[in-house]
Amino acid sequence: MKIIEAYQSSDGMIYPTLSQCQEHEASLQWREKIAEFTNSELCPYKKGIYASMLARTIVCWEQFKAEGL
């Protein structure tokens, strides 16, 4: 038996790495605004793989800005 390290987000999800957990936390923070944007006329990617890629990219961008990189 061995001890493992994992990270739990505020909504109870478990992640093997801190960065994955932080990305999920950021997605929780931005979920409503991202949905508002993707449902607007400004967003060209309403459904499918491009929509999920877009949402993840926005979350990563917001993390990037918040960390001051």
C-alpha cells in the first residue's frame, strides 16, 4: 500500500495534480460568463468540439492573466 497525493476542488472533484485542480477551479469561476459569451452573437463556435476548446482556452487565458505571467 502507498499514500497518494490528490487535490479536491470546491465542488468535490478529485485531481491528480495541482494545476489540473486549479484549472477546474478557474472554470467554475468563469463558467457563467463563458456560457454568456458562447450563447451570444459574437461567438462563432456554439456547439461541438470547437465550443469546448474555446471554453477551455478562455479558462486558461484567465488563469494566465491572474497569475501575472
